[in-house]
Amino acid sequence: METELNVIDARDMLKAENIQLIDVRSEEQFQIKSLPNSINIPLSKISQEIPNLDAKRTTLLICNDGSLSIQASKLLEACKFRVYTVRGGIIDWEQIIGL
């Protein structure tokens, strides 16, 4: 199953489903720019936040370029989350869709 989505598919998924959107960048980066309705959980804190997340909801992860999201997805997948990452992250989202 493909777990990496381009920004168009990720945007469409957010419109169609009840998605848990998690931004795994630092708090500073999140404050500068972020997607509406996203939750900021930096990668360094994701493991301790797992009990506070809803494993029954699909989770979409985003970061600057997709690299941190892939690391976070491995951890969440091991905990039985249904996880997708945004290929190209905020950088592609801003260039293709806009913030």
C-alpha cells in the first residue's frame, strides 16, 4: 500500500475524511507557517504523545520536505496507526497549493 501522498492527494484526503493531521516539525517552524487544523508534535516528542493520539483515525504526517514524516510514520505504523506522509511536505504544499 502506498503510504506517501503528493500534496494534491493529501489535500483531497483532508477534505474527504476525518483525518488527524500532524506536523512533526519544530515548534518554531510550525509557528512560522503551518496548515490549518494541523497539530504540532515535533518528531522528538512523537513517541511520548502516542497515547494522546487516536489510532482509529487515519493519520497524515507533514514536515518541511517529507523526511521527518517518514521517520515518524515508521514509529506510528509499529503502533498500528494507519499513516500517510506528504511527499515534499510544507515546501511542496506552499509551492503547489499555497498556504
